[in-house]
Amino acid sequence: MAAITDEFRLGVDVGGTFTDICVFTPHRGTVRAKVPTTTPSQTIEIRNGIAKVRQILKQRYDWDGMFRFIHHGTMTATNAVLEGKGARTALVVTAGHKDILSVRRSQIPGGLGAWLYYTPPDPPVPLERVVQCTERMSVRGEPVVAVDGDALRRDLSELVKREKPEAVAVSLLNSYSNPAHEELVAKIIREHLASETQAIRVLKSDGGLTSIGLVEKFPVNILMSGPAAGAKGVADANLITLDMGGTSTDCALIWDGKPRIRRDTVVDTLSVRAPAVDIHTVGAGVGPESAGATPGPACYGKGGTDVTVTDANLILGYLPQILLGGEFALDTGAAKQTAESMINIVNKIMYGYDSRDFALVVFGEKLLSAWPILCTQGDLITKLSYKQDTSSEELRHQLERLEKHYEQTMKESYGPDWPMLLVATYEVDVRYKEQAFTISINLSRDKIHLDSQEWHRVLQEAFNTKHQQQFGYCLPDYELELMRIGVTLEDASPDVELPVVPKAETSEPSPSAMVGTQIIIMEGQEQVATVWNREKITFEGIRVEGPCIITEMDSNTLILPGYSSEIDHIGNILIQPLAEQQQLLTIHHTPETAAELMRTNPLIPTLISSSLACIRGEMDKLMLRCSMSPAIREQQDEFNVITTAEGKMLVGQFGSFITEFLGTWTGSIEEGDVFITNDTYMVQGAVSHLNGVIIILPIFHEHHLIGWASQFGHLTDVGGMVPGSMSINATSIYDDGVQIPCIKLYSRGMINSDLVDLLCRNSRQPAWYRSDLTALVTACRMAATRISELATRFGTEVYLVACRELLCRNRSGLAKIVERQFDDKLGTFTDFVDDDGHGVGPWAVTCSMQNTSGGGLKFDWSGTSPQSEHSINFYLLKTMFKMLVGYYLIAAAAPGTVINDGFHDLIEVYIPEGTVLKLVRPAAISCRTHFLGRTMDKNEAYVVAVGFSDSSYFFYSGYYPSGECDGLDCYCLFPAIKLIPTESIELNYPLWIEVNESIADSVREEISLYDDWWFTKLRDSARGRSCIGILGV
């Protein structure tokens, strides 16, 4: 038997459909096996896979020794989240906050019309398995209410009898500031629910390996273990990885040879705070709904009936009839009901990166897979690392303490007899004060020994540089907040050398490498594809052209017509377009040829529409990460729009801000210009109150105006008579704050710094104002850059024609809806706001609707009450109202449609001047939310009796006889806005949220909302000092 020092390294990757086994040998060779994953017990396929590679190792190397480690990457945790099939988990929370996972942040993603087709995800833990623990920790880490251990034990006993949980999670308020209560609760749970567990070394979400004890202690760190393995395994230069498995598809970015790490991870709808490779995961595998390995796709011949991408690939000829080296035969007849359109759907989900700047590395179970076993190799070549976070002002002492502690942890993980050389790296998470997200800064050993002044200078410079790189700007003089410090210890032993394949004498493959030919279907046409044996063409320099299929034991690679593939020095398949294909991609179009291209390739506008939606999402993310005003960074009260050169919205939410701006602006529009305004009257309601500051940026490409990018954000304070700039006592716009007419903030790229200073000086939160303003501008500039890249990628004329096509599609869709669903009958809606906060009212909102002769709709707001002397007035933007109508009608008929301004000429809107919806300056507008809700009610008034209006608490739904609800019936603003977390409120305001939950009413038929909160810090204005106290509300 060979000794351990022979260094045969074993890696295991358990996927949702297949399990891969790979061994690196001392001879720089690899041995692989692939077996189906059986859901009931994954140990079976792991043992079967190991037995298969052991048999090969015995035959090839006469070796049957012991592997030093099993390096294990798994998709189990990821798939459990995506499919909702994890352990039966219970949750212990602070008493009074049981609904935290059910309510989440209370946001419906996707815009104002998303409720029409949104199905709320089930909470990871249902309410019946939530245990409320009597305890309370203050935001400063001070115990306020002790843990009631006796009551907790009683509740846990009842829970175990009733629900039989398999795992228990603990999440207590403000435990980040002092974990003592959570640790005590965890101890009680372990005493009460003790069990024995075993684990092996597995890959963590950040690409490092962890040991048995640490997996048990920090299971969240393996949530993205499987996807991280692939990213780690291919880390080299600038790459984009695409890993499509049976259940999910994962994309990751490799920059300068290193996978990007993030502190917060999102899988499906679940957000997790844990270090992970920056991977984007969607639930689109070879399913699109994964059929698993048992019974699997229909073509597996095991009784599966679900339509899968694997079935479609077989029917289209993209797969040979036999897989796994002849062990696995496919049943073509059982898969006949699939279609080429399924492949297009999944490919559309996965596209979105421009590979001209990055090489695309594809692995997993998707057909276009160049080196699928790399997912296992990521586990093998990854060295053991351990990372845990803590925070302290005594940076150097804490880092040294952590390093010593982790060194001992590493030794325990490896075992006493394993020689190892450890290298330590240090990092800190920093942010500008009041920002929501942090940036990690790596530190060398010499940096942590600098004196305080030099240390602050070095940290400020490093952070500013990284912030500039990630977000396009920095704030050099802003105060930093140190949020976390960390130490990573890593095994510094030599890297595994990947096996090198022999060089070919010629680029032509050997005739014996040809398996045969096969009919494939491409764009509806049959073509003959050559099938090549992967093993027999794996020589450096071998080149084959498409259409062809490269087949091997565990994967098949389809080379499309117009593309060629070449084997590199380690056996990768490098796929590149042929010269003539490249010319087709770079052809310059005229408006006429671009229009013809749209007719022959109708998918191009859809791809551009998806790209525009992604750009809009990128603008949102930048605002949430960089803004300081809580309304933006916590509630997501920010909206953007991307338009054509004429100002027609291509993507957005409230309609275009640009048409009103263009109707007002009489000056020049040049490259480098950036405009700013919050003047409600000047832009006819494009912004509805002064807190809503709008940045408008013209998009130039090759010196031609091709569109506009605009970003709105709710700034905390813009002056006015009260903090926050929204007073019910305001009687004119001058009480609301500082008005900014349409003016250039930047002229030809030069900032008007005097204007910025003026605006900040008139805000009670000048630092927030300056930071938010910078973020607004940066979001628009980023969008302009992306649009220019899009125009370069497709060609300017193709981009412009595609935009016009997208507008026409929306117009055609709404025209058909109006024709089919609306008659000539006049409909009238009237609703009321009770009073204006000063006892005057009610205030009527009246709207009539009727078909027009041109096949559209006309809305007449005659009968609406005159404007108020107080601040409840709402200047209704006509284009926004048209967008609300379009969202309501189109989203209901075609969920997921990207709504644009194309239908606006079909909708006529008349609003009498001097009413509460079309004001005469200088009426106050700061408390306009009530009428905003009432105008939304107008849409559903023709369907239901009552709308949601401005209520953020009560929503209505129909019910089926079974008692299940059929979804929200009405339009509402508030589902687009996120709730502010309790911990954030207590951190930033003098409040203590004791209770915030739903309770059953007296007959337990319905529920009520109950909250109980206290002021914790009162200002003694007479003495100019703070006094601590409790005031119940």
C-alpha cells in the first residue's frame, strides 16, 4: 500500500444532478468519475464515485492507498435555498419580533406594477416554528432585559413535541453589538436539543477550505461552496465564469487572477451576511426547473416527465445518444415534446457580459462546457483557510490576538503530524460614515504597525482609491468608519501543478478521433455536425471548426457554426469566432439595414431591452451602496430612467422626467453637461416635492446625442421650516425648502462647485446632501457609459432602431388591450382626502375615463377640488400618470414586460389648473403622499370597490373557496419601498422598538398590526444637554 506522502489528492463535488470525483496524482495526471446524485443519501454516490476512481487508480498506477483529505465542494446548501428543501428549521427571535422572516423588508421587487404577478416567497422558517425569547439588548450592547431561560426551555419543549425541528437558528436584536444573549440562548438550545454530528472538510463560499468543527459552528459559510469551487479552480487573469448545473446557474468575476469577495450574498430571495466569492446565482439549471438525477429528465428513461433543457439538447442533436463513456444511454423518444425555444430562454437568462474584455470560462452541466471537472479541481487546489470577524479600536492588538487564535485553529484542523507553513493576511471593512455598505481593504503586516496618524492616512488613501475604482468617485475629506477587522491564515504550501497535455504535430485532428456525424438543429435549420472524441483530440494546438460536438465521459461541448475551438497547453477548449463571423459582429449599419436586421432577428430588441433593465438595476445598486440619506439607502426611495434622445422612457418606473425638462430648457446641451433640478413647478410635476432632487445627463456616443439618463433620490433635508423639509404646517413652497431651477451642475465636464456649496449650506445634513448628490451624478454617468458600450456592441443604428421597436411593441400591446377590454361607456371615479391636517376638508379627487376615436383612452380630472392652502397638494405629472395606467394594464396582461413610453400617445390626460393635482405657484407640496395614493386608486376603481391609496398597512385581496388569497388587487406605492430594519432605526434614532408584529384579533379570523416603541433620548433644549429617559408612545 502506498504511503500518504504519495500525495494523491481527492476532490468531491456534489451537485444537484451529478456528483463529480477527481484525483490529482503525483504524476501530474488526473482521474475522474461521474455518478448521478441521489437525493435521499448523498453518501451513496460519494462512495460509488470514490470506488470508481480507486478502480482506475489501481489499474493505471497500482495504487490503493489512503487519501490525506477529502476536499468537498457541495451545491447542497445552495440548492436547498433555491428549492426550499433545507432542513426543518426553527428560529429563536427577540420577543415582539416574530414576523421578521415573514415580512422581511416588505418590498415587492420589480417596480410599481410588480404586485400584479408577484408571488411572495415562503419564509425560510414559518411562524409556527418561531420561538419568541424574552430578552433585550440595547443598540450599544447594554443588556436591557435578561434572557428568561426557564420560559425559553418550556417553549423549546413544546416546539420539539409539536414541530420536531431538525435545526435551530438564533437571531436576537442588536446581538452584533453584544453576542452574550445569543450565546446563552445557543447554550440552552444545545443542552435541550443535543445531537451528534459529523462533517468532512468542505469548501467555503469565499473559496477557502474549512474543517469539521468550523462547518458545524459556521454552516452559513458553505452556502455558496459549489459555485465558489468553480470560480476558485479557474482563477487566472480576467475571467467570467459561467457554471450551469442541474438546479442553478452561477456567474462569477475573476479580476487579476482573484475571485472577487463580497460580504453579503444573495441566493434567490434570501440575503446572507457571510464572506463569499461574488457569484450571481439564478434558479435556472438544466431544468429550467431541475428534475434532479432521480427520476431526472425524460431522456434519462427513469420515468421523468418534466420538460428539461437536457431533453431539448437531445432533440436538437446537441447531445450524443450515449453519455458517461457508454454507461448512460439517452431515450430520444421520451424527450420529443421539447423545443429549441427552451434553449433560447435559458441562454437569455445567462447572457449579460461582454466577453471582449474578459474570457468566458464555462463549466458545469450546461452543454457549452469547456472544462466541467474544474469545479472539483477548485476543491483540490484550494488550501485550508479560516476566517472569522471581529471589531475593535485596538487594531494591532486585536489582529495579533486573532492571528494566534486562528493559528491554533489551523493546527487542530490539519492534525499535529501535518507539516505546514502559514501565511497571514489582514483586512478591514471600511465605509464613509453613514453609508450602508463597506469595502474591504487588504493590509500588509508593515501597515498595521504604523503610528496612528500615518495609519489613518494610508487607510484613507487606500479606501478612496478602491471607492473610486468600484463606484466612479470618492470623497477625499470624508470621515471613515471602521466596521470590521479580519485575519486570514492560509496554508502556504506549493500550489498543485495542473497536468500539461502533449503538443500536437499538426493542428488537424487524427481521423481516428472522429466518432461520426449527427444532425443538429440551428435556428430552425438542420445541419450536419461532426462528433469528436475529446480524449483523442486533447493535444495542444489541435483545432476543430463548428458545427461540431466534442464528447467525453462527463460532458459535451457544442461548437456553433462560425466558431472554432483549439486545445491549449492544459487541455482547455478555447472557443473563438472565425474571421468571417467576427466581421458579421462588427458590420456598420445604416438605418435601412438596421431595420432589416430587426425584421430578421427579432430577438435583438429583446436583448437590448434586457440590457437596459440590467443597467437600471446597476444604477439602483450604486445608489443603495453609496447614498447616506436613510430614505435612499434603507427604504430605496430612489428611481431612475433611461430614455431616447427625444426623452421617451425605455426603462424606468414613474415615466420620463426628460420631456418636461426639454420643454423648459432653452440653453445648450453639450457633452459633459449634467443638469439638476427639484423645481416642481418648472418641470410640471416631474419631481413632486423639493426633497426629490433629479439629476439629468445627456448620453453622447461618437459625439451624437442618443439618449438621456436621469436619477431621482429623496434627500433627507433640503432646507425649509422643519428638519426633513416636509411640514404639514407649510403654507407655500418657500416653507418646503430650497428650490433648484433647471440648471447645469456640470458644464462641459466642469462642476459648478459654488452651487454645490450653496445647496449644502442650506441643508441641515450637508455631508449627506453632498454625498447623495455625488451618488446621483455617478449613477447617471455609469448608465451613460453602459449605454455607449451597448451602442458600440450592436452598432449605433441597430441600437436606435431597436429602441424604436421596443416603443412600438409597448404601443401595440396597449392598443390591443384597450380594443379588447374597454367599451365606449363613460366611467367616473371620485375619492376623498378627509382633511388637510388643519381641519379643512374633505378634498375630492375626480376622474372620468372614456375611449377616444383613435383607439386610446382619455382621462379628465375635472371636478377635483381646488388646491389647498397647506402642503397636501400633489402636482400630478401627466407622463407619470400615463405610466401608471400602462403598468396596470400591460403588466397584468404580460407579466415581466419591460414597460416604456411607447403607448403614451394613446392616453390623453386633462387636469384643470389650480386644483390639488395641478397647482399654481407658490402652493406648498411637501405632504403630497395622500393624493399620490388617491390617484393610484383611480386605475383599479374600474375593477374593485376600493384601493390601497396611501396606506402602508392595509392591502386587499380576493379569496378562493379554499381560503387561499388570489393576490393583491390594487396598485400601491408602498410595496416598492423597503421597511427600515429595527436595528437601523435604533442605531440612528432615539427610539426603542419593543414590539412590531401581527396579532390575531379577538375571534382569530383576521390579524391586526401592533407596535410599541419608546423614545430613549430626549433633548433638554433649555440646558443644551441630553438627558436619558423612557417615554412610551
